[in-house]
Amino acid sequence: MTARRIDQIWLFGGLALTILLAAGGWFLLIKPQYTNRDSVQADTADTQIQLIKERKRLSELTAQLKKVDTYKATLVEAQQALPYGENTNKIPEFLKQLQTLGTKYGVDASGYSASAPVESETTPTVKRLPITLNIEGEKVDEILKFVKHLQSVQPRAVLIENAKLSGNDKDGWEVNLTLSAFVTTTETTPVDS
């Protein structure tokens, strides 16, 4: 019986060792590989989601790039309307625009005077330039066209605050305008650069 018992001990010992090696192999070798695989698959899924988001963002940027000329034109228009306030506040250029505009409508834009820039109460980066302007012409319609163009068409942002018309058809008409031109204290990059 002892031989039989020794055989049973060897059998159960071998069986226990086999189970122990299989469990140890599973926990030490195989399961970490499955965990690594699952981690890689999760990372791959996250990367694919991120790639989809980035492709969408790229398509949005590509669409915006196609509109860059429109954006540049809008920037140029805004820079003309609200120029950067330097020493001259772009007043000489504005006077040339007024003279050209006056010639176009057959009126004389003269008697120009400007005051020092005033800080805006609503927008801290904008200054208001109070301006007084006299416009003389033979016909009221010419003067009105000039004023309308000044307020709504010409590129410089101006606000007519007061207008006083005087004169007659025989001697001519004169309009005294009190207006404000605006400049910004924030410098923007020119479109050319």
C-alpha cells in the first residue's frame, strides 16, 4: 500500500503542480498580455476619435482659408474706417478724402478745424476726434449728396452730430457740420505683412 500511496501523492502533487503552473502562467504571462492588448485597443480607439476631430477641424480651417481674401478685405475696410491713432490721427488723409469728395459733388469742403482726441466712454481703445467742417455749394442737393456720402459711403468712420444749413439759391448754400471721426489706440498688423 505504500507504493500505491506514493503513486497517489505523486499523482496529486503532479496535478497540483500542473494547476499551479497553469494558474501562474495565466496570471503572470497571459493575463498581462490581454491587459496590454485591451489598453492598446482603447488607445487606438481614442486616437481614432481624436483623428476624426482633427480632420473635422482641418476641413473647417481649409474652408476658412478659402475665405482669407474676404477676411483681408474686411480687415482693410475696418482699418480704413478706424485707423490707428498716431501723431496725425490720419487727419491729412481724411482731408484729402473730403476735398476729393467735394470735387466729385461740386461743393467746397473748407473751414476745417479739429480738437484734441477725446477718450470714448464706451470703448476704451477708441478715441473720438471732434471736427468742425464748412461745406459750400450752389445747390442744396449737391451738399446733401456730399453729406450722405460722408456719413454712409466713404471709408472713414464719422458720425455727424450737428448740421446747420444757411444761405439761399442766389448766393449759394453753406452747411456747418459738427462731426466726430474715430481712431483706435490698438495697432493692427497691415494686410500686406
